[in-house]
Amino acid sequence: MEWQDLIKARENTFAWDYDKEVNVDDIKQAMIDAYNYAPTKNLKYPYQAILLKNDNPEVRKEIMTICHRNADLDIEDDPGNPQVLAPYLIGFTQRDVRDLEVLYQKTYTRPSGDVVRYDHLEIGILATYLMLGLKSRGIDTGLCQNCANNAERTAEFFGVYEPVVLLLGVGHSKGPGRHMYFDPRINKKRPIPYDPSDKTVIYPKPNFEKIFKLNI
């Protein structure tokens, strides 16, 4: 897929097509590509990305409950984050590389003496590589950070000790439209939060000049 087509095609998926099988080897290859080519400071890889087959009904319900969308709404009114109902989930967590940080940069510390860490920055870079790598293989993704509502409990589902700070749903999208999805929290169908094609209506986009400064 050409670069322009790829970055235009990737969007946050809310509605999943469970009838279309996901090729796990494609997910693995996207992970291998990210491992080989995503930039990471001094090759420390201060993160882990764990793949989970999301087919346990009780786990799906609890993760969906943890990932409550709007704190000011109760479950009956909350639109939810159905990204986390994808057939597969990738959980992103920190990996302790402080010893390596000291090895490579003995003097680069905060005033408190703590070593500077770049976990969250690099997790964002890794997630971008994975999303684009998966899309280039015809696989859709949906990001959700609300797992941080109970990052420690989410970590238990992925079999890790560090809190899971970001979730990436992986599967095949139903396509454009405000589809219905089954919300296991309330045991009934409801519409996805919004049609991804309407995202700039839901979240007004700032002007290019407010984000990018061309000091040339």
C-alpha cells in the first residue's frame, strides 16, 4: 500500500467484523517489523507489547468495564470503548531498563537523582508502527488508553506485572457507519460512540498552524 493511502486508511475502529478471520501470522510479522525498525533510544526497548486473544467473555466484560469512556456517565449511558472488544488485543506496558540507562548515560538524571525514562513516549512510537504495519496487511486497529482506569488489573489479563498503559484492538472493521455493537456491561446492543468519519465533528480539529510551526 502506498504511504498516502496507508495513513489515510488507518482509523480508530469501534465496530468489529467477527466473521472475518484475523491472520495471527500477520500480527506477528507486524510486531517483527516494529521490533526491527521502530526507533528506540540506544536500543533499550523500554516497553513490552503483549498479544492476547480476546475470546473470554468474562475477561472481555471486565476489560470493557475498566475502559469506561465518560467518567461523568453511568454504565447505562456511557457510550463505551468498543475498541477493546476486538478479536485480539495488544497491551503495552513498561519494561524496566533503568540499569541500561545508567550504563549508557551515567550523568543524565533528574534533579532528584532519578534516571530519566522515556517509556510512554516510546510506547506511542511503537503503537504507531504497529498500527501502520497492521493496516498495510489489511488489519484494522483501535486505540484505547482508558485501561489506565485500572492498569494493574488489566495487566493481570496479559500476564505481566507492570501496569498496562495502552490497549490496541486488532481485527477487521465493519466499515464506515455508526454500527451497533453488543455491550457486555449492560448485556444489550448500543451504537458505537461515533462514526470514525465524523471524528472532526465530535472533536474539533485545531488549525495546522497551531500544531506545526515552520520557523524557516
